[in-house]
Amino acid sequence: MTTTTILPVGAAYIEAVSAATKEPAWLTNVRLEALELAGRLELPKYEKTRVDKWNISQYGQYNTEAAVASFDQLPESVKGLIKTEDASNLIVQRNASVVFSQLSEELAQQGVIFKDLHVAATEHAELVQKHLFSVIKKDENLVTALHAAAFTGGIFLYVPKNVQVEVPLQALFMHDQEDAAFSPHVLIVAEANSSVTYVDHSANTTSTSAIVRNIAIEVVVQAGAKVTVASVNDLAANVTELTFRRAEVAQDGQVNWIIGEMNAGNSATDTTSILRGNGSESDAKVICVGSNDQKLSITTQAIHWGKNTNSDMVTRAAMRDEATAIINGVTKIEKGATYANGEQTERVLMLSPKARGDANPMLLIDEDEVKAGHAASVGQVNENQLYYLMSRGISREQAQKLIIYGFLAPIVTAIPIAALEAQLSEVVERKLGQ
Amino acid sequence: MSKVQFTIDNLQASIANKEILKGVNITINGGEVHAIMGPNGTGKSTLASVIMGHPSYEVTGGAIQLDGEDVLDMEVDERARAGLFLAMQYPSEITGVTNADFLRSALNARREEGNDISLIKFIRQMESKMKSLEMDPQFMHRYLNEGFSGGEKKRNEILQMAMLEPRLCILDEIDSGLDIDALRIVSEGVNAMKSEDRGFLIITHYQRLLNYIQPDFVHVMMQGRIVKSGGPELAERLENEGYDWIKEELGIVDERVGVEEEFQVPMNTVAPKY
């Protein structure tokens, strides 16, 4: 039996995006190929989560937002979201388009590229073409294909070999028009022995109609390079998020993820590290807070191909109200990845009798000479801890807050920019305090 | 501040329907140090937990009053704000909450809203108290009790007591797991807090601690009751002679309380053969 899938975007939409962004023909062709694939591909398999029942068909309207020349010209609503002491390395995307992009002279001279992906596709066509969709491939499933076909805006970050970028590069993805398309693509390429920290923050400043954000972050970590990606996602309840974040790590390379899944709407996110080269490493720290009736599918994966590869994954989720979270941790060790070591921990704190949280650790191991471990727990606020705090005069409510916040704190404090860490704390507090 | 008066009147309490406290009476006035001694399993720690309001215990009779107020009517946090403090034998470890954040919350809980303690003042106070307890200042920013050694936990309990300045301090086996140096430091911390505004109830089963903290009254607990009271000389006699003479005097065979009867294998039975 054949079924005809009605795709949320069509060729006309893609051609309009291509024309508006003046992207090169090769990129338009990639989009059209992806669209064709989308017609044949299925949704990825999400454990115990019926993503097909979610609203995943509203990709929004494509509009070009006016670019601004300086930081001061950004709207106040945007500036209010940029909690930083230093905006010298910053990209701001508003709805579907990048409106502001700035890189310090010093980094530019070292050959670092940090700019609008559409612009980079023309100015650095060879580099972008080589790496775009090389880690998250357009033919994997319906979500990746639609993303490749319909992505709007995004970032190209390139660090040449041996360049150490000491300051974090920041991006803000903000949505302030209710039906605007909002599916950026972030491509990070760190050449051999380079290092860089990329930090992004996604937020709405106004209410929105039902919309899908299909965002992808792909990271190419070449030999001996080190990349840290920190991402705080704080989108409104009407936004359905489908996210793939993935790094492919070459020999002795390293990727670190610090992710705050703070969206108010349904979200299915997958953060994967492919440890391709010998001696490569990954570390993933994820927190999420579920509230109201939102549904979350939070997956972290480490795929070991290289020998002597190390991975560590920690996910902590606090679930309120009637929220549901399926927390998956996958450690896969392929045949030949001798002396690999993969550790993972998933902890879910249930704050309401109607909330639901499943922790599913999976160890898939095809090699004998390896180490792997997992720990998972689902529980409530510990009564002895409550008693202890209360015995010092702290009210039950305040004690509960301290314990829940403490449960998430080890990940919040790992955020590499103090201002963003403060912002994440604020979001956590807001989500827990409603 | 006025002189403290703390009374426990015929207190009875049970856990999981097993009666542990069978009518305890003590009166502690400001400036007094009372020690409760006794072998393991006689109800000493239960008494401390019941005074503080541990949720696992049920009070089945009697009364506790602090300065004329009914303690049993209060929630755990209200008891603390009223002036009770229990230095626990096994303090909880709480990840993600730093010692400083925790103590500041506890101090602010005693103040009116909008009148929080200033950060500078708080840090100065905490640093000076930590110094007198010979604690590494970095413990301020460590997660509450997480990864602390037994001795570090005990010092941290005394640090909290010094910061919160309670009216009645209960120390539950504060000496267990302490080496001589730590014992000296902890005792000095306690002695420095002695005042007419404050009473102490010290639970221990070793006389050793009482060489450092001189008690005014010593009570011996057995079978969920105070079976003998006296002055400091009673502790010395216990140190020299143990508890057997008291058991003999009172005709007590098993001093413990709430212990399950051990299952005795009936005679003339043989283990099944497979």
C-alpha cells in the first residue's frame, strides 16, 4: 500500500526562501532534493512518544526581517534577552532571518568565520557545501529531510586549525511574530587542534500561533579539536520543537554539550555524539523541567566507533503538573571500539502525582573489551532531606524549592557564560514557580 | 532575651505502632546542660527526633513546651524558628544546595520578608564561625554535607547551631565518629555558646564527651524511660562501672525498647532436607 504524505512545505515555499535569502543554486538544489526525500521518508522512531499526534505540520510563514547595522539598533525586546557583558561575538536571528551578526576583528583575522549561514553559503561555498548535512543527513527521516528542505536562517561557525577561541560565541534565536517560520540550522566546523565554545538561547517575546521549530545543530570536530555547545531553549507552549543536535568527533577530539530543555510546548530532542576517531571523547549534560500537560522526548546518545573512546551523559528532569517525559540514554559501542568507556545517568524527579517520567537507559554493546555503566532513577523529593532543611527553620515550600533547584544545579552551573547561567536559573525558577 | 524553659512531660511516642518512648520527663532551664546517657537501643535518639518532629514518629501522649508554647502543635520548621535545634547523628546530604545558600535561607526564614540578611554581613559571620570551628572556608561553597567525612558533617552541624543561635540545643551523638582533635573543637564550639538564654540536651553513650562539655544533670535512659537522674558524678560512675549496676538495682534484664523478639528455633526440629 502506498500512502501520499502531505508535506508541510512545498517547492514554491522553498523557492521563495531561496530567492529572498539570495542563496546559491547548489543550496536550493539541496533543498529540493531534500523535499523529494521528505515525500518518501517516515518520522523517526521516538520511544513511547506519539510525536505523530503532535502538531508537526505548521512550519509558519517565511518573511525577511530587516537587518540592523549595530547592536544598539536592535529592538529593546531583543536586547532584553541578550544577557551578556560582551556582545562583540554575537548573532541574532529574528523569526526566519539573521538580523545582526558581529565577530571581533581579532577572531576574524585568525580566520574564524561566524555568520549567517545563507551568507556563508555564498561567501564560503566550498566549506559550507562540504560540511552542510554531512553529520545530520537529509535522507535519514522525515524530520531531517524537512529540515534540510525548509530551514530558515542559521549560523556557520568555522574555526581554522590550531586556533583557540577563548571567548564564547553567542547566538540568540528569537521569535516575535506569531506565525513566522523559525527553523534555523547551525553548522559548526572546528578544524584540527582548534577549540571553541558556542552558546545559544532561544526564546519567544510574544505569544505565538501553533508552530513547529525544526532546528538542527551539526558539529564537525576534527582531530584534536574541542567544541563546547551550550543551548538554552525557552519557547512558548504553542511551539512544537523537533531537534537534532549531533557531533561527529575525529581522533582525540572532544565535544561537550550543556542543554537546558525549558520549552513550554511538546519537544522531541536528540543530542548525539558520534565518537568516530580513536581517543575521542564526549560529555553531555541535559536538564529539563516539564510543566502543564507538555510532552517531552529527550534522547542523548553516544556512539562509539573509535578505540579508547570515552563518553559521559547525564540527564536530569523535574516533572510538574501533568507533564510527561521519556528520557532515553543510548550508549552504543560498535564492534572494534576496544577499550571504549561509556557512562550514563538519567534522573527524574516527580513533583506531582499526575506527572510521568520514564528513564530508559540503553547499552548496546558489540565489543567485548569495553567498560560501560548506567544509573537511572525516578523518584520524589526525599522526605529525610525535607525534614533536615525544615529542622533549620526553612518552610516546607522553600525546602522543596531548594532540593529541586539543587537537583538541577550541577548542570545549570556548567553553562560557560555566567550571564546565560543566570538566565537559565531564572527560567528554571520561573518554570518551577508557576 | 529571657531565660529559657523547656519541659517534657510524660512523653510517649511510637514508630510503626511500636511504642519507643514510654513516659519521659525532663525540665531544662536556661544555662543548664543536661546529658542523656544509656546503652544503644534505649530510645535516646528517638527522643531527639520526636522533640524535633521527625515525620516517622507518632506522639501518643504527653506534652512538650518551650517557653510555655506547645511544641507538639508545631510543624518541624516552626519548632526550629521557635528556637529548637537538633544537631543530627546522620545529617542528610543535599546535592546542588551549597552550605552558604542553605544557611542563608535558614537565617532569612527567621526574618521578616523583605528584611533579608545582607550578603556581606552573612559571609563575615559565617567565615568567623567556620574559623573558630577550624573548618576550611571552601566548605561554604560545597554542596550541603555531600562528600563530607563523618567529622566534617558533625562540625557542620555545630556551625549551623552557632549561626542560628537556638534557645534549646539538642546534640544527638555528636561525638560518634570524631577523633580527639575534632571532639575538642566541637566541644569548644558548644561551650562557647553556653548562656543563660540557652539550654542544652546532650545525648551520648560515651562519658568521653562529658569530659569536654561539663553537664549539670545526667539522666540514664532505659526501656524508653529515664530510669535514673543525678549530677556529673553519675556520669563518672557509669564510666567506671558501666550500666549493669543500674540494671541490677532496678531489676532490668533487657534495657532495650521496641526490639523484635528474636526468632527461636524450636527444639527438636531439623532443617528440611532437599
